[in-house]
Amino acid sequence: MKLNYRIVVFALAIVFGVFFSIPSLMQTQDGKKVNLGLDLQGGLHMLLGVKTEEAVKSRIKSIAASVKHFTERNDILIDSLKFDESAISFTILDTDDTKAIQKYLAEIEGAIVVIEGENISLSLTPEEIIRTEKQAISQAIETIRNRLDQFGLAEPIVARQGEEKILVELAGIKTQEEEQRARELISRAAKLELMAVDEDRAARVDNMSISDAAEYGDIILEDVKNSNLKYLVREIPILDGTMLTDAHVGFDQNNRPLINFTLNAEGAEIFGDFTGKSVGKRLAVVLDGKVYSAPNINERIGGGSGQISGNYTVMEAKDLSIALRSGSLLAPIYLMEKRSVGPSLGADSIKASMVALIGGFVLVIIFMLVYYRLAGVIANIALIANLFIILAVMSLFGATLTLPGMAGIVLTVGMAVDANVIISERIRELIYQGSSIHKAIEDGYANAMRAILDANITTLIAAVVLYAYGTGAIKGFAITISIGILASMLTAILGTHGVYEMLEKKIQKSKNNRLWFGIKG
């Protein structure tokens, strides 16, 4: 017997489905498996807010630092460089340098520059403030996602919710320790700054107020290990974490963990210039507003690398290096809502979903067998193959299965049944009208094709829209139903047609071939 291409493709699809479904069905350690979502295996749900106004302040501070670096590199003398939440101002000591400063400031995007003699001020346009705030949210989402990708969780969900909120769902978080670690990794600003210690006034830091320090362009920071130990540092940093290219865990001579970091070319140049001019002075390594160390500069440091030492464990050092590599947050984030889903609730959801799925599936199989006979058997083979293919594709791509995703599978089963019912009814109608078995099968598929394609394509378009604009569970539903639609079109249109063609001669030779399709008489 000559095999047709339809039955070969159908057989290969079944083999593919069974082979790649085994790791998920048998829960083996080997092979790729379907990841269970938060609602099925438990985990952590968080809603975060972003303090966007801090991003604007950080942008102003960054501009102030760049102005300081520019003037120092070009030997331009300025005085009284100050900044607040919305603007910077300074005085130029030689008006011949005004044109160079003006040209440099004009290149800063979204800046309003006002020059009145030797006094220069800069602020941001309202449009630039809005853009900076929006960028802070987008950057927070990307940074959190990058950090969680290195945390080791499968398919963490990080998405914008509303204008200034971020939804985070972490499936598989089971202990308080894991939850605490994840929260710290997410919320940590990881803002690295290298700041010059004000050696002229450092001895008076214990008797100095914040406002006193501000008069000299300084700020007071605490030591990370000892809150009673304070440092007086210049408010404008030498450089910050935006110039960081790498951070990884290392160990000192006493085998204590530390962070080795590397700067980009610009950062390395600034770092080298500063250390060359500041031999004998101290440089504070500041992370998230705390001084981790303040070593003396003994010589010019080239190469653009450094270390952050602190009293932390290997795990803490690893998480800190992840946060630094992923980039600092432009604006602080805060927890608005937290909800933990226990593993037992997830197990209950799985049990209830499986009962619904299996129960509905069994009822469909029984109905198809009783009403359509052979056509029902073929349709049931297609349904089972459909489930295996869905599971296999999700396993292969490491997709996450959620409760709405399981609902999508149930819906897909219904659509696959619908396609098989349409085909079976068309074949039965043609047999009633006196068509031969061969003609009834061929014309039945031809007549049913348009209705099946219309229904599946319109549903697929809706699923694509849901995926594009939905978040979290909605995306899971859209992915599952999209895979299911494509699988059902393969099994219902191509697969069952191939089975009919393979059995066609046997049906024709039988004495009462109409019974094969559930037609009496």
C-alpha cells in the first residue's frame, strides 16, 4: 500500500508530540519541561510603584557631573556649581570660555540653557521631564527582568500595569528566604558612585549638619558596616554605575567575597585622570548611599577596574554583582502590594483543572465514538494527538502553563472537536445524497475547509491581539490557544484526512460501509 504524505506528516506529528511531552508528563529531570505558572505551583505576586520624580533629580545630577568633567578636562574654571531637583547653576570665571560651555550645553537633549553674563543655569523642558519619567519606568521593567533572568527562575513575569506601576510574578518561590532574596534583588537600586572625600573638612564631619555640608557642595554618608562612622564627600560623583561594563564575585587574601568591577573607556579615562591628580587623598566607593570603602589613592589607577569590599556572604555578593551588571535603577521602586500563593493552593488549582480537562475530554470522546463510529475514532485520535502536540511545543520552548492557559487547552479541544464534527457531518450528508465513499471524503473535506479556516484564523487573530496587549496570565492564555489552533488545524485537516485515505479501501469493501460513519440503513 502506497503511503500518502498526509498520513506520514500526521504520524511524525504524533511521534514529535509524544517524545517531547514525556519529560513534562513523567516529571523526569532530563529534557525540557513545561513550566508551571504562579497560580499552579505557588509563588510571589508583587505590584511595584516607581518614584519617577527621583529619576528627574538623578538626570539633573548626572548633567552636573558631566559639566564638571567637561570643564576639568578642558581647563575651564567654574565656581559655585550647584543643583537641586530641577536645575543646575554655576559661575564661569573666564567669560572667554562662555562659547565653549554654551556649545557643550546645547548638545544636551531637552535642556533649557540661560546665560546671564558669567552666570549660567540649566533646566529641563516639561517634555524632557515627562520623557525621563517614562524612561525610568521602562528602564525599571527591563532592569528587573534582567536581574530575575540571572536569578534562576523560569519565565518570571515583569510587565507595566497602568502608567506608573510594575507587575512582577515569580512562580516557584516557596520559602521566606527565597522571597526575601528576590525582593531585595528587585528593589535594590544598585547605584554605584565613586566620590571624592572632602579632606579639608573631613575632620569636622561629626559636628557638621546636612545644611552645613551642602554649603560646601558636600554630603554626609554613613559607612555600610558602622552607622556611627561618617564620611564627608563631594556631592557630585567622579563617576557612576552607568559607566560600568562588568561586575563579578572575587575573593580577597583572607578568602572573603568582594565585587570586582570594570569600567568602560570613558569611565576608565575619568578614573585615571582623577586618581592621577588626587594621590594621597581618599576615594569613597559608594553603593546605594552607603560607603563601602574609602581607600587612600597611592598612585594613578589605570585600566578602569576596581573592587567593592564589604561584610557579606557569597550569595549576597553574587546578588550584588547581578544587580550591578543589570544596571542601576533610574528611580527607586517601592512595594505597593504583595501576595504569596502557597504550593498547596497551586496543587488544588492543578487538581481542579485536571478534573475539568479530563472530564470534558472523556465526555467528548464517548460522544464522538457513539454518534460518529469510525469518524469518531479518527476524531478522537486527532484530539489526543492535538493535546500531545500542544504539550510538546510548550515543553520545547520552555513556555509557562497557567490556569488561563489550561482554559485555553480546554477551549482548543472544543475547537478541534468542532472541526471534526463539521468534517464528519459534511461526509455524512454526501453519503446520504448517494455519493461514493471516496467522493464523500474528498468533497466533505473540501466543503468543510472554508468554515474551519475562517473559525480558526479569526480566533488566531484574536489570540495575537491578546498576546500583544495583554499581560501575565492573558499572554499565557493567548500562547496556549495559538499553539492549540495550529495543532488542531494540522490534526483535523491534514491528519484525519490521511487516516480516511488509508482506510478508504477497507471501508468500501465492507458490506454496510454506511455504518462506519454512524449512518443506519
